[in-house]
Amino acid sequence: MLDRIQDYRECLGDPDRWAIATIIEVSGSVPRPAGTSMAVRGDGRTIGSVSGGCVEGAVVDAALTALECGVTAVHSFGYADDDGLEIGLMCGGDVRVLVQPLRTFADDTLAQLADEGGGDGRLRLVRDVPLDDDSGLPPDAVVTAFAVGATTADISAAVGAASARLDAALLSGGTRVIEITDGTGPECRVVRRLLVESSVRPARVLIYGANDFSAALAQAAAALGRHVTVCDARPVFATHARHPGAHEVVRMHPVVHFEAELAEGRIDARTAVILLTHDPRFDLPVLDRALRLDLSYVGAMGSRVTHEKRAQELRAGGLGDGELGRLHSPIGLDLGARTPEEVAVSILAELILTESRSRGPAVPDRRTRAVPSRLRDTAGDVHDDSRVCMPEPSLLADREVPAWT
């Protein structure tokens, strides 16, 4: 439920009327990941969604039942039958949802999480889960919130479960269920199940160069949950008024700012660095430093001529083909983008694609699915509309839809 903790502030004033439903486990193809949550009020009003519509009605019913009896329970939803009459996920996956009345939380648990959630601090929430779907937890089930400063040892002691898996779950972030076993007997019986939710600080996007493109990119990146910093040495352009979507707007020479961020430990493997200055005096020092690091994404705006000049300068400075191979330039996917808003979508789409491929094997190509090319992997003018083949507008109902949709 940490995914919407700020949205649940309004529930705190009337906890007897609200229940929280949280996806705790998923398998197969499902629309939302573990940790996704929604709040349900006694009159049927909801905040959030756990499936995009497939099982919302059933989850609301389960929440209303939980509010009536005060018991926390787990509900499982799988694939619907062929006629679509059974409640289930038409996408073919399975989800397990923990439904818990808000009044079963300690008085200050959600308030503490909501207060800390307004910053960049790490939040931790540990809850007991019924050992099977036929059981429920009484109103006094353990719910423990931990915010910034709590160590894994503190949490293990608080929930009475010293476990290396618990420690790993808290450190890595995300949502997962940890089983605590009784090691005194040969059967290693599961005696407790804990739902562990742990947030991580948002991944950062550092944008160097303040212009219309940086303003659109900052707005879009922030909407994706990234922490956005815009930096430019020119005070007339580096303003909050021009970049309302940015969390930080810094007036500083880009490489000075980048080195300062490195020194303070604010740059890590999830950081994306995007150069929009079009000025080698600003671009080259940052690129030379950033491409030597393990970052999630490094991109630079400019034409192919500009890219070739940059590459020559960077090679002269000692960068090899391996480091230059990390540079996304020309930047973005080949979507035919022209306006600042379209270019922002193109850049962020490439960033997401790059990150997803770094997490695991690439999705196999499908004959019915065309994947946009990265601009860096194409030839010709960057703004070549002939490469982007857009079909004539039509309704889905008027044509055969491939199975992958």
C-alpha cells in the first residue's frame, strides 16, 4: 500500500469506514504488480485500482465484508472461465489480494508513513498475512511501520522474526511475502507469513540544458515517478517558472553540478543523464564523466553531424568504443517526434526500453508487432518522416486485431 500512501491521508480521519486491499502475490500475465493497492469506503467509494477493472467489483465486496467483520483476509483471483461469467482475470494470470480494515492498523502507522512519504525517505511496512485463504487475522494482527533510520535488525526484533530473507526484502525494495519457518523440527513448518513492503528513493533524471525540451521532459519524467533535476548555467533559462515539473532547478555549470552530485553519493546505477544543451563546452565534460560510470541511461540531443563531432572529441579524450556504445545519440526512439512534448515521449520511451532490457532478456520479436527503432540505430536525417509509417485512422472494431493486443 506504499504505492498510494499519500492518497490515503483522507482515510485517516475516518478509519472505521475504510479498508485497504493490496496485491501481495502475482503469477502469469497480470495488469498490476505486487504492492498495488486500493482503498474502499463503506459506501463503496474507492481510491486506486488493483486490476484495471477485471476484479474490482469482487475486491470491493471483500473490503465491505472485512469492514463489517473486522477480519483481515486473503482473496485469490485467477483466470475467468470461457464464458467470462466467473470473476477473474481475462489476461490469464493469478493474483492474491490482502484485504485489511484500516482500523486494524495502529493509530499512528499510516500517519507516520504518509508524513515520511512526502520526502525521499525509505518507507517500510510489515504486516501479518493469513497462512491460508480460508483463515483470517483477528483485529489485533501485527502491523508495523518503519520509516527513515530504521535498521533491518530493528525491524526483525519488532516483528519477532530474524530472517536473512526479511533483511534482503527490506533492502531491495518492492513487495513480497516472507515465510517464517519453525526450524526446531524436521518439517520446518511455516509458522508465520509476513507481507513486506519497502520503498526505494525514486530513480533520478538529471537534465542538463534548460529550454522548451527540458521543460516538457521534466514534466513527463516526473509523471513517471522520477526525481527530476534540471541544471543550466544560464539563470535566465534555469528557473522554476519554466520547469514546473522539475523537483530541482539548479543554476550551475553542468560538469560542476555533476561532480558535486557524485561526491555527495546522489548518483547511482538507476540515474539517467540527459544532455540538451547543444553546446560542446557543457556536453563534453559531462559525457566524458558519465559514460565512464554504470548509469541506467546517458543520452544527448543533437543531429548526426553533432553526434559525430562529439564522438571524435570523446575518443580523443580517451573513451573507447565500449563507453561510447552506452551513449544514446541521436536521442530517443524513432517515433517521428517533433514538438518538445513528443520528443519527451521519445526520450523516455527509449529510457524505459533501455532499463527493461538491462533487467532481463529482451522480449522476442513478434511478426505482428513493430518495435520503433532507436534513432541512434537508424540512418538519414533525424526528422525523416518517411521512416515512420502511420496507418490510416480506424476503429479497432473495423479491422482484425492481432492477438498480442
